[in-house]
Amino acid sequence: MRAIVIGATSGIGRAVAGLMADEGWTVGIAGRRREMLESFEAEHPGADIRISDFDVTAEDSPSRLMELIGRTGGADLIFIVSGVGKQNRELDPDIELNTVKVNCLGYVRMADAAFRYFRERSESEPGFRGHLAIVSSVAGTKGMGTGPAYSSTKRFQSTYLDSLAQLSRMNGFHLDVTDIRPGFVRTDILSRDKNYPMLMAVQYASELIFKALKRRRRRAYIDWRFALLAFLWSIVPQCLWERMTGFKS
């Protein structure tokens, strides 16, 4: 199995890539910090790993992704984990705009490049079925005043993936898609000075994510508690939702 993990320098991306490497997969890992990618290689001696340091928002990121896929020997799975997010009650425009830049612009660059790769490979290899997976968030279920850009961009990511799944059928080729929707995971995205309900360790969440990827699940909430929470949020009338105080600091 050959996989590309985009956003593997830390957190969920790094942990899932580690599980893949430990299971004998050939893994291409990408991220902005080369030293973190090199340290990943050192942590998995003997594993079949390729690395590439690039920024998903850069204009050349699609070509850099294709170059990494080539050095990896191809890709059966492309997993997009890269993303940013902060609570922004003061609505700092720099935070909001950077979140949109990474989670929308960078995401579209990577998702579109992956889609084109799988379409071309399907045309040249009849019967091949590619797999495109992303990490969105339960935060995309409803608009959240604590992080307007974060919750909105995560909703965008899920909807865009839905559209690509439909587009693959319109283009006449098979593409499996997986939308991973984690709850609160102890990563750098979360503020260290705040308390979060049902907070999960990175390793625990990553093991559940890896299982969902291997099963090619269409959608996977991490974990079942957040699946229930997201369902409850989805049925709350909008007028009531807008009056809710959300999670207190």
C-alpha cells in the first residue's frame, strides 16, 4: 500500500503516517518543516519513507505533490491533514484570513491535484480505485462564534469533498473518499490554557482514523461521542443555536 500524507510534521498527520509506516506501507510525507519530516524518518528506521517540504498554499504545491507521488512509486491513498485553526472571539482579521488561506486555498490546491492524479491513473489502469481522504472537523457541523473561519472552512472542506465524489462519477471513474471528522484532539491547534470536553489523545484518535482509512469509510467521526454530539448540534434550530453560549473558556 502506498500513501501520501500531507501535513505530517506533527499531530494527527504525523501519528497516522507513523502507523502506516509501522504496518509496512510505503509513505510519502509532506509538510512545511523539513526538520520535522527528517525526524520522522529517524523515528522509523527501515521504513519505506519519502519526504517533501512544501507549503500547500504555494502556487507550485500541486507540482511538488506530483513529484512526491512519483518518488513514492505512486499513491493508492492521498490523505490531506494540513490545516490551521484558532479561537478568534476578537475576530482578528489576520487569523481569519490565514485560516481561509490554508484551509481553503491550500486544501483546494491539494484536493484538485489528487483528483486529477486519480482520474489519470484510472484512465491508464482499468479497475484501479483511488482513495482521497481528508481531516475536516465536527466544528463544521454548525457555525461557531468562537472560531468563525475555522468552522466555516471545515464545512467547506467537507462539501468540497462531497462535490469531488460526485464529479468522479460524472467523469466515469471510481474514487473512494473519506471525510474524517474529529472532535477535540490534543494537538497544537488547541489552546493550552483552555479546557475542552471529551479531549482525546493524539495516538487514540489516530488509531481510530487509521482503521477508518483502511476500511475506506465514507465518513468517520472521531470518536462515537462526537458523532452523537454532531447529530444533536445538527438538529438544534438555528434560532436557538445562535442564542447558545457555546463552550466557556
